Amino acid sequence: MSARKVWNIIKDRVSISEEEFYNMVREILDKVLIVNEEAAAIMAAEKLGISAEDILFPPIVGRILEIGPVKKTRSGAPYRMFALVNEKEFRTCVAFGEEHVSKLEELEERVVKISHYVLAKTVMGPLTRVTESSELEVLSDDVLPPIYELEPAICRSLEELKGIRGQRIARGLVLVDQVTEMTVCPYCGSAVTLSEEGWNCPIHGIVEPETRKVHRFQISDKSGIYSATYYGDVKDAKGKVITFKGAFIGEEIHISKIYLVSGVPEIL
């Protein structure tokens, strides 16, 4: 990042001219010999009331692709993993604190803006940490295209989906659609089991269950034919191309949502 890039970030938020800003940067460089141009520009921005965090970690806007279950740290603090995607990038995130963890419950596929976050390096790659001092704001749905149109969320093939951890958007042709019924959690669609306390969901605990249709598909693309399961209603899927969100569990695709069902050219 150069002084010009810093200026482009802050120019609409300050009352001085570009030339005056560069003069401030040069003055800092002359006085603080240890810093480079980027650091000097950030120091100048801070003098103008804009924090270094806002420049180095600008707010992120994206749709929440997937939300994990609530877990707890060793100290007992709640946290929750989630995936965020926009037109340019896919981010793995984790939210801490009762407020953020609770708020996430209703935000799957919604557009959000995250400010004052922390970036951490992990063995699994970069992790965006939404701390208790971070801001998690819900934005209007028209800020971004639908999630199935956001390129970083889309797998190019079912084979690629198999090699990815977590849910993504994919497409396939339904060759077989076998329909049964199952008792499931009304919040996440997971199968529930009956215990002494009631119907138990592995993610949400005791719930009032729903009876949903279970579609057991054989779906195909150029990479092969795969088994898939979908708990929900979809009409006339056989012989159609479905655009869906899902993930492999073992050798089977678990589909959490179907967005589009489209026909294929008539076979002569």
C-alpha cells in the first residue's frame, strides 16, 4: 500500500486536499526515519481522525454462506464459525461473544458488513476474527447478487466440491429422484432422534420436529455420478439441472438448499 492508496481510502472522509495530505506524509517521513511511506501515510490519516485499523482492515461486505454450531472456548466463552463470500473473495470467519453468536442464527445468506475485525494466520489459512468489539451490521439484500451468483462460492464441478471442506454452490443433472419422508429439525433440517427429553437435534438440541420429504438423488456432471440427499420440497427434479448449496459428507452430497431447477435441451 502506498500513500496514494491510503489517500484513496480516506479522501472522502477528510477536509484537506490531496497535496496537503502528501505534505503531511513527507513531514512525517523527515521526522520519523524508521517508517516507510505507507506507515507515514497511515500516521497522517490518524492525525486526521481515521484509525490505522480502518485503513489496514477496511470493512468487509458479503453474504453469509454457512454458519456452524455454537461452541465454547476453554474459558467457556461462546464462539461460532461462519463463511462469508462476496464478488471477489471467500473468507473463513469466527465470531465471539453472546451478541454476535446469537445474531448469526438468523443471518444465513443475508448481506452483512463487518468492521473492526482481526485477521489471524492459522494452519488452515487466514481467519477473520469477529471479536466482541467488532461491529456486525445487516445490510439491504440488494447490495450483492444472490449467493448462487457469487463466483468465489461456486464449484466448477461436483468433483471439486468433494475436495472442499464446507458448503459451496454447485450444479448437477438429476438422473434419479427417490422420495421418502423423515422427521427433522425445523431450523437446520438435520435428522432428529427421540429421547426421554423429546426430539433431539445434534445441532440445536431439543426441538419441535417437522416431517419433511427426503429426496435421494443420483446427480451428474462431467466429473461423474454422485449420490445426494436433500431434505425439503422440490418438484419434478428428475431430468433437470439443479443449482444447489451443499457439501460432501463421506461419499454423499448433503444438499441444504436448492435455488434453481432448469430444463435441459430436448434429447432427439
